[in-house]
Amino acid sequence: MKKAFSKVGVVAAAVALSVPVLAGSASAFDGPAAKNSWGCDNGYPNRVNFSYHPGTVTTTVYYNNHCSYKVQASVRIEDHNGSVSIQCFSIPAGKKSHIKFQQGASGFFNGIYKGC
């Protein structure tokens, strides 16, 4: 009985299929993935959680608010010339969603902070 695929052919196909996926995802981001969270003011174990992956022009922040109240947070965006912009936003109680921030091609998303 003749084999339909050789080991070399299967490995070559797997490598060929993986290259476009890796190349496409690596160029979409210019910063490492990051997370931040803090506890609710009304007690443990409830928390508000954030994750984001800075992009070249925009950064999408994903959040999950386990607190029973609206949480205030801020992001810090720096421009290439050193100017800093602080943008505040509110996260509704018990909500999980995302928000997109525009930093421009020369800007840098520099994290999420508690309060405004």
C-alpha cells in the first residue's frame, strides 16, 4: 500500500500554513500583551480586570468589572514629543466589554490606572 503523504511533505505543509498566521499577527501589534486589575472598594474577592495589547495606531482595552458599582479608570498615552494625555473612562457595574483608544501613529499607550 502506498502512503498518500510523506513525512517531509506533511512538515512542509504545516510550516507553510503557519508562516502567514505568525507574520500577520506579529505585525499587528507593537507592544507586549499586558494585564492590570485591582480589588473593589467593597471587599474581597471582587475585582475589576483589564487586558490590552498596544497596537500601532489604536489600543483596545478589554475589561470585566466584578464590582457592584461603576469603576473609574484612566489610560496614559504619550506622544513622540513627550506630551502626555490622560483619558478617563467609566466601567459599568458587572459589565464585561471593551473600549478602543486612539494614540496615533506616533503615540504610545502607557497603561491603565485606577481612578481619574
